[in-house]
Amino acid sequence: MKHKIFARSLLSIAVISTVSGNVYAEEPNYSWNISGWINEGLTYYDDGEGSDVAQLSDNGTTLGSRITLSGNYSLEEQGLDVGFEVIVEPLSGTPNFAGGGQQTPLLFANQDNLDTFNGGDIGLLGSSLYIGGDWGKVTVGLQSMPTDNIAVLADPSGTIWSGISVLFRANGFFIRGVDDSSTNGTWGQFAQCLATPGLGIGIDCNGIYRNGVRYDLPQFGDFSVAVGYANDEIYDIAVKYSAEHDGIKTNVNAGYSVNKDGGANVGGNSSSTLQMQAGLMHIKSGFFGVATYQMEEAEDAIAGSGDDTDAYYFKAGIRKQFNRFGDSAFYAEYASYNDQYGMAHLDGVTGSQLTQWGVAAEQYFSSRFLIYGKYENLSLDIEGSSNAQALYNSAEDLTLFMLGGTLFF
């Protein structure tokens, strides 16, 4: 059934594309496009008690495989541009957090269920309409809000398919080796977001597609600004700077969001998220570095819960053409997700640090195809009662190795 649904969806896309091309072939002010990428990989894990290899779409939503249909119509007499964007995601063997069905956005399966899934599915990521002019652009619909990916895309190296600040690949794996065999906590439960309760990704905590309205102000030199409102009472603002001077490319992103309905996983009635990311790259040598910071707070949270969190991410490496195929990239990364235990554990935990480090290599083939290999290690350190420390500080590290590829079209 899933294969039939996927096939019908692709057929519908083809029909729409053909009809659109015929109807508007003689409309010089109208254009449409199909673009996207396919991202697939193999993942090997070792959690201290077992190991296995699984094939699945890498990176979850957003950076996972996607197909984007977009169109633009220029109203020259009125000085306006109108357009649309529809994004669908073909998902391969990526189940939801509970271990059944298909993917819940950005929440991966645990290792006990990796070998029980086959086939695939297709889901809607975004659907929006926009109108713009000299005064800026307004977008309405299911879309990427201003602070979505604000702590991800200021990486001038572009090595985001293998490594970003978000705890994508490991968050659904069980923590092994704890003293209490009845405790089946996952790594994502120590990387809980307040802006999006239940989302255990550590950073980019307002980073899901939401139904709302977004206004992008006119570009001001090297700066861009956007503000947004999404259901239910979520407000955000983002500022981006991108420039190249004296052979150095500089990207700086900053964003602030308020969720009046957030903080539920710590009993609060609202939450705020501050995110910043800066990246530098020396164009000639290829050396680059990225630094990321996030802070979240929840109001009226339950005492002792993770209601005041912060997280850091650093990446440094080189991207340069060393062979005839295209650029090669090599880098190391380190992340620390602090006090993001939320209400997932009530065992006397008063503080937590989830640490992740990794190394990766990428090989590009022109601008259309890349392959990458990535090694990651996760470890956990707990503060709290003697019972809590005895329970969780004996946890085994989680190690992952990914081999993936991405084809852009």
C-alpha cells in the first residue's frame, strides 16, 4: 500500500508539472520548477550492549530527501511577485519515535526496532503562498518560520548533510548500561526542547515547519530580517548577515522566539528561545570554523525540571579541491547539550550534560552529488541525588558510523 501511495504521489507530481507546462508555456511572466535532493545512507551503531547496521533516509526531515514544487508569477504592472511552494518528503525506512508507522518529524526510531521496517512513505513538509514587492515579502501557510534553521545554515562550508548542531541521528536510541534495567530512557530525552515539547534535538528548537505568517523585510546591504507568527501564539524574529571581504566569507545568524503555549514538558506555560550561529571561511585555503549557541527558558515550570537550558556546538575543518572530482572536506565537531532533561526523568536528576563529538569526510562530485562518512560518539553526565548519579552515570557511550550520499536535482 505504501509503495502504491508513493507511486501515485509521484504520478500526480508529473501530471501537475505537464499540465502546468502546457497551460503556461506562453506566459512569459510565469515560471515553475521542480527541485530537491535525495539523501540515503547506512548507519552502524554500537550502544555498549549490541550493534547493528540499518539502511534508512539519513538526517530526518528538512535535510532528508525532499521534492519541492515552486512557481512564480510576476505582476509587472503592479510591481508584485506572487508564488507558491509545496514540499513533499519521500521517507525510506524511517519509523516514528514509538517504533511504529512512519516518521514523526525529527524523531528517529530506537535501535530495537531498526530491523523491523521496510518500504517507505511520503509526507507533506510545507505548503505556502507568497506575495512580494519592493516592500518585502509576505508568506502564508505551512512553512519554515524565521528562526527555523537559524542555528544551522550559517555554516559557510556547506558541510551540513554530514554534520550540524542538531542532534539528529542519535536521539531515539536507548541509553544502555544504566543500573536500573527498567529504565529505557533515550538520548533525546536529555536533549529536550522547550519551544517544541517532545522534540529531543538539542538545538534548533523552533526548527519545525509551522502554520503561520512570515514577513521578510527588504534586503538591507548584507543584512536580512524576518518576523513571524505561527499557531498557537508563537512569535519569532531572525537577523542574518552574509558577506565576503578580503577573501574571508562571514555568516552570522541570530534569532529569538517566544512560544506562549510552550514549556509543557516541564510544566511551564510559555518558553523563549535565543539562538546564534557564526561561521568563517578563508576562501583560498578552505579553512573554516562554526560556533553555535542556544539558550531556552520556561516560565512557571515545575521545580527541579529542566526549565533553563543551554547548548553549544563547534565545528572546524577544511574544504578544498584536492582531486579532479571536486571539493573534499574534512572536519571535527563538538557539542554540549546542558540541563535539557526536562520532565522525562524524575529520578532525582537536577542537571545533565549530553556530550557529542565526531569527525567526518565528504567528497563532492561537481555541485550535484556528494558522499560522506561520519563517526559520532555520545556520552552522558548527570547531576542530582546519589540515586540519580548511580542510575545514569554508569550509562554506556553510544557510537555511530554513517555512510551516506546526497544527489541534488
